[in-house]
Amino acid sequence: MEAKNYRTLSEASKNLHQQGFADRFEMEGKKLKNLENEKYYNPEDMRIREMHRFEGVSNPSDMSVIFAVECDDGRKGTIISSYGTYANRDLLNFMDEVERTF
């Protein structure tokens, strides 16, 4: 899979969804929760297929990152976080433990 360069978070989200990264994830406790099937995942249960960072056009401190992940059970989806000052440190620490395959 060849990663693209996206201009906006919404463009990345839409394109990744079209590529099959349709599930949504959120950090709950020390695991990622798939909001579609409510299954929980550890870092070793998934791989990061793509990762894209964005700066806000009007406010450079408005930064975000989107991760496209694929789980061992075949589920694919995205999770979005702020980074920089407003980063979800627990999520970013979790994602640092996930294997990157891009």
C-alpha cells in the first residue's frame, strides 16, 4: 500500500475509509477499543499501515495525526489524536508500541 500525502485531515479520513479503513477506534484505559464491534486491542494485536500529521491552517498549534491500523482479526480503521501541546499522551504512547508497516 502506497501512502499518499493529504492536504487535510478530512481528505485523509475520507480516502482511508474508501481504502477499507472503515472502523473507528478510541483509547479506553490502556487499550484501543473498536467502536464498531466494541472489541479491545493491545499494541501487539495491530499494525499501523499509514500515519499522517496535519497543522491547522489558521492556527499552527491546532495539530492532529491520523493512524490507519489493521488488526490481527482483519478489522481495519482509523484513530485520530491531537499532537503537540494538546496530545493524548496515553494514545501516542500506545501507538509508539504498535508495529509500523509503512
